[in-house]
Amino acid sequence: MCRSLYLFVLTFVLVLPASGQTALRGPRSAALAGATSALSGDVYGEVNPAAWAQAEEFGLLLHAAQLYGLRELRFAGALLILPYRTGSAALGGSTFGFELYRTSTIDIGLALRVRAGSYRHFSIGLRSRWRYVTIDRYGSTSALGLTAGLQLPVTPFITIGAAAQNAVVGGPYRSDVPRRLTVGAAFVLTPSFAAMVDVSKDVLTPVAVSTGVEISPVQVVVLRLGAGASPPLLAGGVGLRLAGFQADVGAVHHAVLGWSPSVSVLLER
């Protein structure tokens, strides 16, 4: 009976288009309600892998989250960023769930900076994700998905971004893999203030709009706020930036299910 109840609750939570998935994209993205498709330098690169193209240093990112206060919905992931002359490569993995239901992933990504003319440039990125799902007493299955992204600066202060999550999917689990198209813009008005907006559409859910702002009152601290619709979300977080070290905390609030906190540590050299 206990196992059946756990599986029912877990299935109910996972099919929501909601805050939980936002929390799994990294605390920076979580604090901005997921509005990061045009945000260059988003090391996690979950919404748009083109963001990896701006990485300039070797980085190791460790990330953990817990959805809605349930220990059965814990997430842990790691990502390695390897910059090179014209972009970056990424290698990562994650695990989510508990002994009755678990999803594991392995990611391989590549992002490039492309110059168009003497001054204009843009970034493109690809991420391949192998997803392996196990359900106790029911077996396991897997799928391979390919996500593509683009970031294009249109002025010194405005960047537009677009990403197609799991645009190509293969494997026996492919019908259940989320597919989403996201477009957005980032307005970096000063080094201490930026605003973002994203519009996304999943194949199974209504159009969702998310917005966020980043404010840096002092050089080493970043404050973040975000909000979203479909479903209504409120989010917030804080980041600490030091030489070779970054720490971020974010949380997303769902009106019915509550808070989903997320935390990460980035080591660079």
C-alpha cells in the first residue's frame, strides 16, 4: 500500500508543468523562474546549451535540489565545463528520485562562438542527454534526446535566445520525454542590473511566460527574483561570487505544492 501511494504521488508531481522542473535547472535559473534562455554565462546551461559558449575557465558545478519538501524527490547533479578557443564542451550527470522510482541522466554538450562580420557574433549549442528510468517491480527504460540552442546579441544591451529541448528523441522511452520550445530576451542594462523574459511551449502544456531580474548591490553578491505563469510561480535566490568560487541558492514556490529549494557550488580555475 505504501509503495502504491508513493508511486501515485510521484506520478502526480512529475506530470505537472511546474515549479519542480524549474528547480532542477540550477538555482540561478530557479531563482529567475526559468527565464534564462538568453542569459549568456549560465554555467548550468539547462534551458539553453548555447550559454556554455561564454565560459572562459575550467569549471566543476555541483547541484542539489529537493522538490516540494519531499525526500523522495531529491536531485543531485554534477557538470564539468571545458573551455577552448572558440567555445566550451560540457560533460555531466544527474540522479533524481528514490528507491521506487529513479531517473538518471548523462549529458554531453558542445557550444561555439561564431563571428558574423567584424563586430557581431552569436553562440550556438547542442546537448545530448541519455535518460534512464527505473521503476521498482516494473523494470527500466531509456531515451536519448538532443537539445539545440542559439543566443544572439542584437545590441550591446539586449540578447535574444531560443532553444528546442529534446528536438530529436530516440529510444523506447521517447514518447514520455518532455519537448519544449523556448524563446526569450535578456536586457543587461548595467553590470549590476539585468532583466529577462522567456516564453515557452511544451507539447503537452499551455504557453508559459516567465520573468526575472538580477541585481548586484555589491560586487560579490547577486540578488534574484522571478515570477511565472501557467502555473503561477514565485521565485527568488542569492548568489555569492568570489575568485574561483561561486555559490548559489534559489527556490521556486508553487501555490499548491509549496517550495522547491535548489543549491549549487561552482569551482573554477
